[in-house]
Amino acid sequence: MRIVVIGGTGLIGSQVVKRLGEHGHDAVPASPNSGVNTLTGEGVEEVLKGADVLVDVSNSPSFADDDVMNFFTTATTNLTKAAAAAGVGHYVALSIVGTDELPESGYLRAKVAQEKLIKESGLTYSIIRATQFFEFAGAIANSAEQDGVVRLPHGGVQPVAASDVAAVVGRTAATAPIGGVLEIGGPEEFTMDGWVRTVLAHRKDEREVVGDPQAKYFGTFLTGKQLVPNAGAQLQPTSLREWLDAGN
């Protein structure tokens, strides 16, 4: 199959392209660097000609509330219209567990808007909601640091390896559409502060990590298990310890 991967040069997209190529598919990475700009529409129609599947794992370059909403609504509108015109048979999008449970987060509101546009597009689709990636722990710590102390919510998370996410996205793209939402996560549940503390300790990063009920995550308070996948989610095999021991 010809499978176009929007965001195909990023953390997830590059792995999806590689996996699909290894299984004999014509996997085409598409990004602004390759002349495909989903915000302006440049190159979108051209790259989707003859495509069987469109995989969208792109992300907003800015996480400011207005910017991220504009990115996901504009890009998704351009992609769904072009996909319909090209006769693409399957739209696969990567989203986030808990998007509709944390409305105070501008980023997650934008992901809700993205999902709605896909569901209402008339296209056959699969939406994969993943938990936070192990790879994000360092950036989360850096964004939450104040005077050498990392202050994070104590709410639940169930992070997952990016390689496992890429594997699910690739399998989904190569098989029949779900026609709904699939949730995936890692095998273990942590608190947000506990997860990041474990990663920093493994890396011999001496910054103190404090569980703070007033700390926000992407603009919202995280007090419960909003970011933990629901029952029936497809849990992936790689544990945090295995990921860290692999040199991450």
C-alpha cells in the first residue's frame, strides 16, 4: 500500500515510515522539509495522489493555546478535504489519552477539536490515543523546574515507549480501519512526579522532584487518573526500567 505519513520525519513518524517500509509498503514521509505544509495546504494534494492510507502524527510547533488550536484545526481540515478528494481509504491519527477529560488544557482542547474534525469528515478512520512517551520525561522536568526544583502534579500517568507507539500506528495503518478510538499505554502506572523522579535518578540528575498539587500539566491541574488509559486499553510491552536500561 502507499501510505503517506504526515510528520514522517519526527520521533514517531520516522519510526512508522521505517517499520512500514520493512513490511513492503510504500511509506512516504511528508513534512514542511519535504514541501508538504498542512497549515498552508502546500503540497498536500500532490503527496496524497494515489495514497491508500494517510497517517497523521504531526504536531504543532507552538504549544500556546491559540497557536495549537489553529494548527490542529487548520491542518486537519486541509488534510481531511484533500484525503477525501484523493479517495484515501483510511485516515489514521495519533491523539492523547484523556483529551476530553482535561478541558482547561489548551493543547488537549485542540486535540479534541482535531478528533472531532476527523470523525465528522466522512472518511474511514482510526484514532489512536496514546499516553505520554517515556521520551518526554526530561522535557517535562525542564519545563517544570523552578530554582532547581522540579514541581509536578501527583496525578496518575501510564507512560509508553515511543517505539511501541510507532509499532501500533504502523500496524493500524496496514490493517482494516478501527472506525473509532483505540487507547494504548505502557504496562505500569506511576504518578507524574514519581515517573519523572525515577528517570532523573537513573540519569544521575540531582534535581529534586516535588509532588505539588498546585503544579499544572499543559495548563491544567492533574489530580486523578485523567491521563491513565481506560479499561480495555491495549497495553504495550516495554517497561520504564527496560527503556532506561537500554540507554535512554
